[in-house]
Amino acid sequence: MLRVKEIAIMKAESELDNGIKALNIGNIGKARVCARRACFEVINFWLQDHKEFKWGNNAISFLEAVRDENSFPIEIREAAKRLTVKVDQNFSTGFKENPVDDAKTIIQYFLTYYK
């Protein structure tokens, strides 16, 4: 039987794979959605042992909380910022971005510093 952590990782990896596929066909919007979902899976797992954080219940609220939490390293907060910034009328974020890389950065942090 798979443990909760392994399930979260598998779901995150599936979303990252979908995000890479979206990037390969130039669909940055879908890649951002997949990246956010991947982060959600791992952060949601992490929050099970960090009940002191009340971050809502969806990917955006989790990432906004990470972005605003000064105890996290700047590169983690900046990656979360890029994943949460709203697109403009031209569907641009104003960043040179790779949302999958940002998600991988966040996920690695939460898996490495699990406790």
C-alpha cells in the first residue's frame, strides 16, 4: 500500500509531466496550471504535519501563502510569486518564466525540508 507521501509525489510528477507537454506545444497557461497543481499536492502533504499554517484549500491560496511567508528562502518565495502573478491582457506575466521549473524548485524544498 502506498504511503501518503508517495501518492503526493506521484500526483505531483504526473502534473509536472503534463506541464512539460504543455510547454512543448507552447501552451504556457496550461503549464502554469499543471505547475500549480503539482505544488498543491506536495504542499498539501507538508501541511498535514504543519497545522499551524492555515493556508486555505487550493493551489493558489497555498502558493500565495508561500510567497508571503518570510521564513521561506527568497528563491522559494519568488518561484511562488511567478506562479501566482496574474496574466495581463496579452496573457503575459512580465516574467521570463518556466512554471515547471518553478514548481520543481518549490516541490524539492518542501520534500527536502519536510519536518
